Amino acid sequence: MGYGGWAQQAREDEAAKFGTEAFYAALGRAFVTMCAIVPGLFLIEALDVALGPGTLDVAGGIIPRHIEGLDGVLFSPFLHADWEHLYGNAVPLILLGTFVLAGGVRRFIWSTVLIMGVSGLGVWFIGDPRSVVVGASGVIFGYLGILLTRGLVERSWWNFAVAVFIGLLYWYQLYGILPTDARVSWQGHLLGLVGGALAAVLFRRRR
């Protein structure tokens, strides 16, 4: 690793230490970034409503075991069934995304890609072929999986504590990993959680 790589690693290590100035600075930048990303989802939903409710959902959602629905692996996290669906995802996405992003931009990007792949492809293979699956829930559960697992593999207990705290705030959504509601893609939620745990292990901070 060159000097630039070591310097970047040193900055990330400092930002990972709870209570340091670098930690709070990274957290603040991550929060601002996530708050800037989420309005984009509202613009997409507004466009969907303008085109005719559900137009973009059908075009970009995951349709399990249908080739024309495979592109939804990439696009479905940016689409939502309605405003209520989007409102329900917006706050936990900001909260969990902030703490995951604070752990490093590159790790955040690669982790998100992995979560989208595991959750999206899993839904395409085992989901209900009569459904169209959209929403950022798989990514949200993935971020929860990252924080829980990162707390264990990196011994970063503040990550674990944040995940538990947010999980308690949204405990009613955690039932989404069980097949209790035909309208909810429990497969995407469960596999998103698995993808997040896998990302935390693969992209863990090296000591």
C-alpha cells in the first residue's frame, strides 16, 4: 500500500473511533449525504404519479422468474408502490444509511451493490412470479445487517448498539422478514439482511 493508501486508511481508522472529532465529522457528512439522496426518491415517485401510478413500478420493478423483470434488481430499490410506502422507508433509510456511510464511502458503495444483488436476485429466483416487487426495504434491512455484523466482526460496539436501537424503533418492520403479509416481499427483506451481513464480513476494516 502506498503513502496515499496508508493516509486514507489512517483517516478511516480515526473516523471509526467513537467519540473522536473525525468520527462526528464523518457522521455529519454522511447524514447530509443521505438527506440529499432521499429527496431523489420522492422525485422519482412524483414522476411515477405524473406518468400514471405504477407506470415506473411495472417498468423497473422485479418480476420474479420473468426475464423482463430482471432489470428490477438494479432499479427496484429506487421505486415505491405509493407515497405511504416511500414515507415508511425514508426515515430508516436515512438513519441506517448515515451510520453505514460514515464507515467509509467505498465500503458503503460496494456494500450497497452487494445487498442489491443478493436481495434482488434472491427475490427474482424465489419471489411470487405474479408480483411486481419495488422498494428500498431490502437495502434498509441490508444496512441493518451490516451494522449488526460489523459490531461483531470489527468489535465496533457502537455499530451494534445503533442497529439494536433503530431495530427497536422500527420493530414492527422487522416482522417483514417473515411470510406474514402477501403484500410484503419478505424474501427481499430476509435476503437483504443476509446480504448486509455478508458485506460486513467481506468489506470489514482490516487491522
